[in-house]
Amino acid sequence: MTPPQRKFSGVAMKIIDAYGYWNNIIRHIPKMRRYSLGVKIDCLFSDVIELVSMAQFSSEERVKILTKAIVKNDCLKLMLYVLFELKGIEEKYFVELAQKIEEVGKILYGWKNQHSKSQQKNAKQNLSA
């Protein structure tokens, strides 16, 4: 029996894909780095996934939630870079994962900007009415 198909937003699918990739490479990270930076990176992934989920189902607080998701995603990129600089992850894994995380960031920025513009437009319409 196959599990039912779930419908997620594009950004949710991208971050889930990036986390799946991370989950496959974490075992190749040296233990000392895996249980320090690796755990922190894993927590940041969880935070971004949670915030994306919250943003999908929130309308009034969406911009604040997306801002938090963007900050967490940027922190995730930085921590991944630190892991790479400390030779905790191979370059091929780093490049692939960094591209995936960068793509998530672009989508989050676009979503935030789109929602901010629609809020400003609605506010102007309410003022003129």
C-alpha cells in the first residue's frame, strides 16, 4: 500500500528536498563536526521547515514569519559554509547543498516581497475607500 500523496507548496518541497540531501550526507561528516555543527545545521533545517509550514497557513503574520524563515535560512547557509571551511564536508556535497539552500532563500524572499506588496496595495485601497 502506498502512502497518500501530499500537496505541499513549491518552497516546502524545495526545503524538504534539501533536508533529504542533508540527511544522506550527514553520515559522511566526521563525528566531532557531526555532533556539533551537524546538529546545529539539522536544527536550522527543522526551524526553516516549521516556519515555511506556518507561513503557508497564516495570513496576518505571514511577513513576520517569512522574515524569520529567511533569517534561519541565511544562518543555515553560513553554518554550512563554516562546516565546509573546517573540512567537515566535501566540496561536492557543499556546493550541491548550498545551491539548494540558496534556491529556497530566493523563493522565500520572493514570497515575502509579493505578500508585502499585496499588503501595501490593500492598505492603499482601504485608505482611499
